[in-house]
Amino acid sequence: MYSNSLIELDRAHLVHPVASYRSHERTGVRVLSSARGATVTDASGHTMIDGFAGLWCVNAGYGHDSIVEAAARQMRELPYATGYFGLGSEPAIRLAAELAERAPGDLNHVYFTLGGSDAIDSTIRFIRYYYHAQGRPQKNQFISVEQGYHGSSTVGAGLTALPAFHAGFGVPLDWQHKIPSHYAYRNPAGSEPAAIIAASVAALRAKVEELGADRLAAFYVEPIQGSGGVLVPPPGWMKAMRDLCRELDVLFVADEVITGFGRTGPLFACTEEDIVPDLMTTAKGLTSGYVPMGAVFLSDRVYDTIADGAGASAVGHGYTYSAHPVSAAVGLEVLRLYENGLLENGRTAGERLMAGLRGLGDHPLVGDVRGRGMLAAIELVVDKERKTPLPAAADPARRIFDRAWDNGLIIRAFGNGVLGYAPPLCCTDEEIDAIVERTRTTLDETLEDPDVRAALA
């Protein structure tokens, strides 16, 4: 009765993100009621391993009492403090300092947001201001990568290169451009790392030449493309693109909203190739999803140019909840947990996860297994030689998600038959093994789907 009443209230009033509103009204909501560690429980008592950490964000896992206490303590002492008027709070100041100390290179300046989407918006405003301060306002064109994701705000959705975020919204805008993804499994250049890197470098160079180097402002990229299907670039790809941006006088923006805070192993994925971006965005794992918060990291050069350009004038960009003291207190405690065992556990668990998923490669539907650390994907096909995707009639996003759910596993099932994984870093060996085994069961059930069988025939 409790669950049914909630389903009706949800159907009548709550608008869900990235959903078919009418389909959701018909099927109804699944109500989650509790969680601990890597396990979540719904309102009916059904328990599942959360193989996707909420939305790639509960990196520390659920139910850490120390995080709850940090938030409660801050709420009792100072539940809100604006960053306007030269004011601030101790947690926000300390978190900015701790993050700057750990960030790559000279990313010494941190601007806090509510999440990843408005962090991306903030970078666009900072970058435009940066070039105006230099007397080069014509540098106003932005490039991102096909199948990349940079949020769903109005301008961020234009940098995002996924059809669902464009259809009906009038984006991308005319100053937002794309180059092809490095997508190794389906790259026209082939699967060899050197060929993929050369093709991407040539594509970015050609796009800059097409638009004019004097007009190009910035290039945006994720260290691993998350929502595009967990697309992992070959080693050296990020560094090659960073070097080219420096050569072409284009700012390099690393979007670490998904990859940051241990998701790929280290605190920041950029450090794996010794990359120092001009700007970097984070969110999700910053607070392990317990409260909303994002961050923009600015290099000394970008910050100083903006600061000097403004002089005594205010830089007119701000949010009411920027540097929120409760979110910052949570961020400090989450950072402590990462560095007191969770990062190391995540590295070990990630190796086990990748080995286990690769062990599924002999399954008739598995075309590709890819990932790094606790961020992985399996791409399903009905013909391994031709790399033929699952048929649309098989409704992979819905049916595979449902099968996994019934098998006690939450994963991301993309519409093209890609299964996404991003478990909490706290996973035990037993939980990692259960993720793999429940995936195999789900694949076996998918193999028996009539629409899949028809495509295999």
C-alpha cells in the first residue's frame, strides 16, 4: 500500500530526468528505500548490488555514518553561508585548499557549483571572460567530441554530443562544434592506438583550421567518455590532444565529473597521463552523491588573466549555493575516506571487475569489454565479426535493465546494447564476483529474448 501510494504520487507529480514521460506514467516508479555499502533495497524489500553507484556518483558507497555526522554537525553550526560580499565558511575554504593541493599542476583555484552541468556552464563563462580580458573576444568557438557528455544545461547540452540531449531543444548552438570520437571498437581508422591518435589529432587540427585558430576558444574532453558508452581512449590520446591544444592556442578543458575521485584509480584521471588541463570540472564523487556539489578548477594563467582583467570590478558570475558549507563539510569527509583506504580498495576491486567482465568475452552476445578501474562497459552484438548491434526491437535499454534488476543488479543499459558499470569503490571481492555472475545470468536471459534470437538466426 505504501509503495502503491508513492507510485501514484510520482506518476501525478514528479518529473523524472531523461525519461519518456508517457512511458514512465505507464510503468510507474521503482521506489528505493534504503542502502548500505554497495547494496540498495527497494520498497518491496528486493535487494540489489548497485553496479552503477547511483549515477556514477556514490563512489564511497552508501551509509557512511561519518559523512552523515559531518553534514549534521555543519548544519547545527552553520547551515548556510553565502560566498558573496567577501564572506565564506571554514569547510569551503579548507576543501578548496585540499583539492588544489591534490589537483594536477597549477590548478590552484577552485570555484564551487551545485553539480557537473553548472560546472560546465561556469567554464564557458570563465573562458569567454578570459579572452575578453585579453582583448580577443573573437575567440568564441568551442569544440567537443562526438558521443561526449558535458551536462544537460542549455549550453552544456550543446557541447554534449548525444542525440537525446539535442532533439527538440535547439542545440547545439552555432558556436559549438564536434570532432569524431576515439571509439576504438568502431573507429574507421582501425583499433591500433597510433592510428586512432593520429586520426583524432588530424580531426582537431582540421576543425581548428576550418573555423580559424584566431576564433577557437576551447576544446572539451572526458578522460573516458561515460554516457557515450564508456569509451576509453588509447594510452597517449589525452596527451596528444593536450599538446595540440597548447600548440594551437586553444584552452584544454578536462571534464572529470565522472572520472574524478577514484573512479579510474587515482583521485583524478588526468594524472594517469601527466595531463595538466587549463580548466577541469568535477562533481559526483566530490561528495559521493550524498549532497549536491561540483567544482571548476582554474589554472594560475586562466585565473590571473580573469582577475587582472577585472581589476577592481566584480566578475559577474555566481550561484546562491556556491561553496555551500554543508556540501563542503561532506566533501572534506569523503576526501578523508578516499585517502584512508577507499582509493586503494577501488584499485583492487577495479582490477577484479575488469578481469571478471573480460571473462565474459566468450559469451555469444559480447562484442567488446572495455574500461579502466571501476568504470567499465560491455558492448553487445548479434554478430561478432560484423559487430552488428542488438536490434532496436529487443529494446535493450529497458529489457536488459529489467532483467538485471530482477537478478539483483543495477547497471546502466544504453539503448544501443551497451552495459555500463561504475560500482562503489567500497565493493568487496564477493560483491564484484556477484556483479559478474549476475551479468552472465542477464546475458543468458537476453540471449533467449525472441527478438535477439531472430537477429541471430
